[in-house]
Amino acid sequence: MSCFSCFSSQEKKASRRANSARTSGNSSPVPLIRENQVAQQPRSLHAENLKSQGKNNHIIHKETTISTTRKDNHNVTSKENSSSPNNIAAETFTFRELATATKNFRQECLIGEGGFGRVYKGRLDKTNQIVAVKQLDRNGLQGNREFLVEVLMLSLLHHHNLVNLIGYCADGDQRLLVYEYMSKGSVEDHLLDLPRGRKPLDWFTRMKIALGAAKGLEYLHDKANPPVIYRDLKSSNILLDSEFTAKLSDFGLAKLGPTGDKTHVSSRVMGTYGYCAPEYQRTGQLTIKSDVYSFGVVLLELITGRRVIDTNRPSNEQNLVTWAQPVFKDPSRIKELADPLLNGEFPIRGLNQAVAVSAMCLQEEAGVRPLMSDVVSALSFLGAVPEMGNSVKMVGSLDSSVQEQNNNSGELRQAIMEVANPQERQRAVAEAIEWGANSRHVAVQGGATSAN
């Protein structure tokens, strides 16, 4: 039976009695799981309430509602299928099915490994579909709680820039997740420590990836209610399909955001060093702006081609954000941030705009960072490859008008850094977005002139 196992025979009997009562018409609610047990129910998944999420929290996605309440014994329900409470759209697999799909988890099928366990490439016999199978290490960093959160989140939240969860396996003590296969791997695979012969990402592909990741976060922050805080954004968690479309993966650390008049949720500090927002590291207070900071780090990685923490570099360059902060304030040094592997093949306007967005996201004070919707607006044109005949001036062809635009953008970034009033900073963000739109218009006009 491919369902979550119980941890004692008494719990199994209790679950059978509950299932029997429900089948016979008894409408008594089934208790939610405790922290050390999971109720057994074929083809369904019970949501575990996390202590830090409080009472009466609900995620709403279109017509789907998740209740994560413990004491009120609410069930996971879907308005689309209200007659079958606790059902999750993700398919359940047996361990044998997934072992067959991955050739018994052979080394040749291994495509990734981390603190959570290993990821294998496989083929499902039923559908002949190529999939990625994540086998959680029973002694690893991701336990039952994170497993449940990931299944729940990815089953109910669907977006073009979130990885698609196909199903899961919970046979005995085995915990496996089945995702769509992302043929290009992670951003980290194409950005850092490139193997010999692998072509580095060009500028427009990097910006396309940044925009895709930003849209994924925007969806989690703005479309889910309450917002979902991803909490683990990093280059290795952004996967790429054959068209280099970015999709967020690994939702085990995701949390529901604050509701009502609450400004934050409190949490044990988790995530990856270098990507975590400073206020979250200091206080454990988590907001959607914590994700915005992490996005700023990832964007800076895409611009520079550097690791967020690299102990092989000189001491003053080991922390990417610390190294970049002085450059943010000096427009004459902006080109120092560009990845040398780009060989100068990038539009200077695009570099200025991308650096400006990263600088705004990396503000020390959480309240003055932009919303992800603002970031999406600011980045919306940067990933668009110019059409044939529309030239984009690169660094090597910098003319006086572009230099003037460069100086203006530098002044704008400087102003954003120095404004003390949050409302003024918010206005500065809007100006940056408008600047980006104007830059696009100027680039198109310049291309049309060149074509003539």
C-alpha cells in the first residue's frame, strides 16, 4: 500500500476504525496527525500542522483550500471535490514502482545529491514518462515534516515557474518524491564551476532565468492566501527545463506567511548561509521580504558568475554581497560586477538595471526592499532577446548617450541607498521600474534607426 505508514499497531487499528466509520456515513472529523505519527489513509495525504503556524491558517489557490489547524481537527479539503476530504492531487507510488523506474536506483541514473538525499532520473512504466525521483535520506536534513510540507505545497500550488510534483511514495519508512524531469539541471550547474566544454550562459538567458524565478516568488507571495514564504531560494534550487525556463523546487522549508495584523512569523532559522536575510538570521522573524533578499543574492550570482560564499577567493571577496556593496554605490565600477565569461557581450543598460534591482533587493532594512511584483516589472524586458535588426549596444560600443544613461542609473541607485523615508524609497523603486521601461523604448528606437 503506497500510503503513509503508522508507527504502531494501535495507531493502525485506530485509523482503520476511522476509515470504517467514515465509509458507513459517520461524519466525525478524522484527527490530524501528531508530530510523531501520520494517519493512514489510502490515496490521500493528511496535512501536518506546524506549531509555529498557529491556528486557523488557510492556503487558498483558486478553488482549493488547505487547513493547517491542529486543535480544531479541520481536514484538508478541496472545493473542487468536497465529497472527498483530505485528497491530494499527487499520485501515490509504491517503492517497487519507483525502484523499477530508476533501475533499482543505479548509480548511472543518479543526477543529483544533497543534504536531503539523492535524485535519480527514471521512467515510469505506466506512462513511459521521464521523471526525477528524489529519495530522502532517512538520516538526512529533510524529515517527515519537510516531506509532508513539500507534498502539500506542490500539490496545491501550481504555476509555470514552480516545479510540477507528479507524486510521492511513503511505503514503510521510505520517503520519495516524483517530479517532472528538468533536463537542464539547476542554475548552479550552468553558472558555477562549469565542466570543460560546457558553454556559459549568455546574458539574455541569465535574465530569463532571473525573471522566471521572480515570477515564481511573486506567485507564492501574491496569489497564495496567506502568502507562502519559500525560505530556501538559491541557485541549486532553481531548476531549468529544455528551454531554460526557471522553476522553483524543494519546498520542504516553505512556511505560511503572516495573516491579519501580524507582520511576520517566527521560526527557527533555517536555510543556506549567504542567502538568508540578515534580520531573519538575527531574530528568526520571517516575512516575504526575506525571500526578496535571497532573490537579490541569486540575481547577483547570475550577474557575476560568482558563488555567494567562496573561500577560494581573497578574504575581501569571499562573501559575494559584502564584496559587491561598495560597487553598488560607484557607477564607474559597475562593469566590475559582470561575469568575465560573458566576454563583454551584454547591454550596458541591462547590466545597470539588473544591478540596480539586485541592490534594492539586498537592502539591509527589510521594509525598504521591493515587492516581488515590482521586481518582475523591473526585470520584465531584460530577458527578451532583441529581434533581428534591433541592435543592442554592448559594452564595447558604449556611446555618449549610453554613458549618460549609465550615470543616471548610478545616481538612482545611490539615491535608493541613501533615502531614509520608506515612502521615498518606494517611490525610488517605482522610478527604477519606469527607468527600465524607458531604456527598453530607447533600445528599440536605436535598433530601428540602425536598421534604417
